[in-house]
Amino acid sequence: MPADLSPIDKAKFVAAKRATEFIETGMKVGLGTGSTAAWMVRCLAERIREEGLKVVGVPTSSRTAELARQVGVPITTLDEAKWLDLTIDGADEFDPNLALIKGGGAALLQEKIVATASDQMIVIADAAKEVAQLGAFPLPVEVIPFGWQTTKALIEETLVSLDVMNRDCSLRMNGAKPLITDESNYIIDLHLKRIGNPRQLALVLNQIPGVVENGLFIDICDIVVIGHGDGRVTVRDINQGSERDDFVEFKPSDNIFADME
């Protein structure tokens, strides 16, 4: 591992590398989107090269699909795969019940579809993503462009009756223009500060006309692999009620970084 990696990047790397140990030959694997998921795709490519691992991946975004092609991870579509053994993805926040906020990378719709079409979802994250209560990270909501300002107003009106600390909402921008998702939609970020009832909020948001999906992942994640800057990883399994610490060793010969810019 290069010596100039920040502690956060080291934490993301060790979490990603540990999570790929759950992948076995013959599996169909959902490939997440984001900085931590990108480490996972590279770690998976390394296993394919060095161990001859036979897997096929289903990317959750065009960015992940392009990375997988570059590093040599075979990919297919969800329609072709139909059902997946495992999805590995990052998260912007996770709480003690492994409820998640996702969508910082604007891929929440495909990420949720792929994750729910899997036997198991593993989240990989650095320790800073763990929170006692969701909401500090803005909650992304994907909306169709038509009438988006009306949709935003309906969201703000709905939030008045819900258990949240703040109700500010903003359209996510890409420079001077609205950010466009892979499905040609917009993202409205909800700056809630605290979400008292994530399950209720998720259900209510998806009833609003114009809302496609929200970034609350409830009862979807099974395992979280938490990386630390010193190489430690904590593996927490919500179904088994277990938690254990491991240590991921990395060697200067790791070629996972060879094709990075």
C-alpha cells in the first residue's frame, strides 16, 4: 500500500479488501458505487487475477461499470443475472440497526434495486460513517425532473409532521446545472440533521408524486465491515448478533494500485 494514503483511505481499503473475502467462485455480485466501493472493485479484480476467482458483477452505476471494465471484473446486467448472491456497497451513514443513508454518489436508485435483489448485502465503510442516529448526512431523494419544484415543496410540507430536526431541502447541482442521475432524474438533498423514525420517513417520502426513491436503506443491510486507519476491521453481523475484529495485512507488492491515476 502506498505510504501516502490517508488514514481514511487506508480504512476504506482494508474494509473493502476484507469484504471481498465473502465472495466465492460462481457468485453473482452487486458492485456498489462510491469511493469505498471503488476499492472493493479493485480488490475483487486482484482476486480474479491472482486466484482465478470466477464471478460476475452487476454494477450499480455507469461509473462502477466503467471501473469494472478497466480492472477486469466481468459484468452483466441485473436483468441477465435475475438474482444475486451478494451485494457489496458503501454507505454515507449507518446506525446501530444497520439502517443506512446512501446516495451521496447519486446512484441510490440502482443501488437499492440491486441490494434488494440479493441474498445478502454487505456494507463497507470507515469508522466515521457510524452514527447513533441517522440524519447528519443529507438524505438524498431522487425525483423526476418534471415539476421538481412542486415535488420539493410537497416534500418540505410533508416533513413538517415528521420527527426530524431540520427541514431544509436543496436541489443537487453539477456546476451551474442540476445533477443528472443515470436514470436522467434529479436529486433533492434533505438536510434533516436528525431522523427520529427512518422507517416512517422512508415510507412517507415514497408516497409523494414525483419521488422515485429515497436514500434510506431499511432492513436491507446484513453485515457491515468497518475499516480503521491502522488496518483493523470490525465485522458486524446483524442477523447473527455478532461482532469480531480482524486485521487486514497489506504488502508493498499489492498491485491493486498499479492502474490508479
